[in-house]
Amino acid sequence: MALSKLPVKTVQALMLADELTGLFQRLPKMNAENICKSTGIKKSQAERIEHAIMDYEKKGREDENKLSEYGFRPVCINSDEYPAQLKTIADAPLALYVKGMLPQPNDACISVVGSRKADSYGLEAAFRISKEIATEGVWIVSGMARGIDGAAHSGALSAKGRTAAVWGCGPDTVYPPEHGTMADKIASYGCIITEYPIGTPPAKANFPRRNRIIAAMSIGTIVVQADERSGSLSTANQALEFGREVMAVPGSIFSSLSKGPHSLLMDGAHPVSSGTDALSYLGLKEPSKESELKKKKHIEGMARQIYDIYEMCDGLKPASAIADELSYPAEKIMSALSILESKGLIKRCPGGIFIKT
């Protein structure tokens, strides 16, 4: 209700009356005379309230008609349809504009985010990881931006999985415009969500607020590529604030796009190199007992030097750095890394760095 234009004392009187009589629930059905009787306020004030209600209801009908033209509908925070995870944060939007089907209360969501200027490695990583996750029935949440976001949605769609795109603009604006076909597919296999009303442009200030929805809807956030000033890092930080898990994909030590993920890894984010890594870490997929026993057997049977090298494979150091830290000959390091890789205990990533599987 548009009560912000009313005098403070009038609103206070309404709130007091509401405590006593449940007035707010009955206001839309009351005229000025009944409002006067229920609250004791002046007739002029009651008439202003009546007009405010009428204006609010008229605007609401107009907005809903406009929304339906774009295929969207409003979903209020008190609705059972409203995403359960999102409800838990302090500044959850009071209403969302939604196109498509929202995740159900028992559906798990993982967000995959990253740079708009991703390279081929980042795009392929986001696509494959998202595809693997979506294949297991888990939703992929992202922002439908260029680069990593688009690759994440595409990966989920390629598996005919569920995906949700959170926009930083109104329902009447597809941004970026070249993702129009993708937007239609996302709405068919999942949903598009925005808290911004019709007519809101994709302004820069909207995206940090958009990011909190991406983080809040998900039980974990994966950052694929991001430079030091990327908005994806704000999504990761908000995920941490909300008590969600943060994961990162290691990249080349020579690329500025690896600085964001590597910073997160050094701060304790979990390294992932596949969708299975993320699902296992979040407890959504159990690793097979056979593979775990085999892995344990390999580790227990390692020579001390090989075990030391295995422990150094954190996705942040190339072979040369491992050799410098351990003071082992370079040929010994390379031989050990080859053995570990052949046994499936580590994976080689771009830039000559290694990560445990």
C-alpha cells in the first residue's frame, strides 16, 4: 500500500488499529467513513487513505497486465512458490517477477559465475561443470551475462537440466540482447527471475544486488574465472555471508582471469575441476566406495617423496614452484606428477598447475 505519502501520525494510528482489529487486512474493502470509525482519524486523512488504496490497486492491475505481456508474474515473499533459500536472508526481495517454473523447496541449486571476458578454457570449464551438475537434477543458477554465465546456462540446457537466470533489469529488457534465444530456453527449462519492475534498465548499480539473489538461492557458488575486481567475487563473498559454500576452478597462473579464483582458494575455497567434484563436496553425490578405496590404497602406498609432492598439488603452484619449495630435483617432481596423474589422484590444469581429484 502507498502509505509513504501519508502523515506519520496517520500511519501510526493505522498500525495501532491494525494491532487491535486486523485493520490492514480489511482496508481494501473499506471506504473513508469506515476508516474514520475504525481508527478515529480525521475524515480528510481517511479520504487520502481511501484514494491511496484505489491508486495502489489500479497500479497493481496495470503492472500485472504489463507483466503478463512479457510472460512474467509476481511472486510475493509469503508465497509457497517463493524460493525457500532466498527467504532466509535479511534483505530478501518482498516480491519477484518470474517467468517459468521456480525451483521447488526440495530442489538443490548451485550457482556458477565468472568473468564476462572469459577465455576458451573458462567457457569450456563452465559449460562442462554445469552440464555435469544439471545431469544430476541440480539447478544451475547464474546471471545470464556474457562469458561464464552464458556458458553455465548453456551447459545446463545441453543436459536438458534446470537452470535459473537472475536479471539485473526489468522483465521488459533482455540483457545482453544477443541472449534472447537463450532466455526463451531458460524460461522453458527453468525460470528467469528479477526483483526490478518493468522499465528498469540494466544499470551497473543493479548487478551487485542481483548477485545476492544468485548467492542466496544456492547452497554453493562456483567461481570459474574472475579478475581481481570482478563482480563474481562479490557473489562469492555474499555466499560466505549467507553461510553457503564457495568453490573455485583453478586456472593458469599466467592469466589475470585466474587471480580471482586463486585468491578464493588461498582463503579456503574448495577447488573443483568437474561437476562431480562440486556435487561430492556439497554432499549431493557420494563417490563410489570402490574408487575411494582405490584412492586410499594408492595414497597409503606412496613413497614419502611422492606423498610430499601430492600434498603440494593445491591448484596454485606449477611444477617449478613445487620443486623450489621441496628442494627436489625437477626431474623427480615431473616423474612423481606423472605417476600421480596416471593413478587418477591429480589433474593437470592450464598453466602447468595441478589439483587433487
